[in-house]
Amino acid sequence: MTLRKIVSTTLMASLLLAAAPITARAADGPTPAPSLRASMDRAVADAVAAQKANPAAKAVRRQASAATGARMTGGGGGGGKGTMVMMILGTAAGLAGTYFVVKEMRKQSNPGQ
């Protein structure tokens, strides 16, 4: 009984500590609460500063070629005939396994039959 109390107390303490909002503070003073707007402003400022520091690293936008477009007309992917065959075989194996387990459980629960 004491082991159960110790384990339950430890579990409750760990759950409460994990849910507690603990914030880390810098050594030089408290920081303001983060907000989405401030985070976006900092990210944009960092991106602009990085772009000004290295203008040669500008992102290059490519035009999609006709060949790429022709290849992509096959749909959203998803495999082919081999994948379909493997899916059907996996489904059949799962059903067979389920049938076998249910049959064995019935044998064990009804030994007279």
C-alpha cells in the first residue's frame, strides 16, 4: 500500500510540474512576454539584415518546364499496381490473423466444443 502511495504521489507531482508554466529568464533582467507580432517582427528584421549582409544569396525562382508539367499529370502519386497488391495481401493477412486469434480464443473459452 505504501508503494502505491509513493508511486501515485510521484506521478501526480511529475504531471503537475510538467504542466506548470515555467519561464527562463536572462541573467541581465526580466524579458517581456513573447507575442506573435513581436516574433514576426524579429524574424522579418533578421531576414532583412541577412539579405543586406549577403545580397548574392537571393532566392532564385525557377520557371517550371513543360517536361516537369507533363510528368506531374499522373495524379497525386500513391504507388501503383505493386503497392495495391501489397495492400491487398496485407489486408488478407490481417483478416486471416484476426480469424485465427478469434478461433483460438473461442477454443480456450469453450473447452467442451
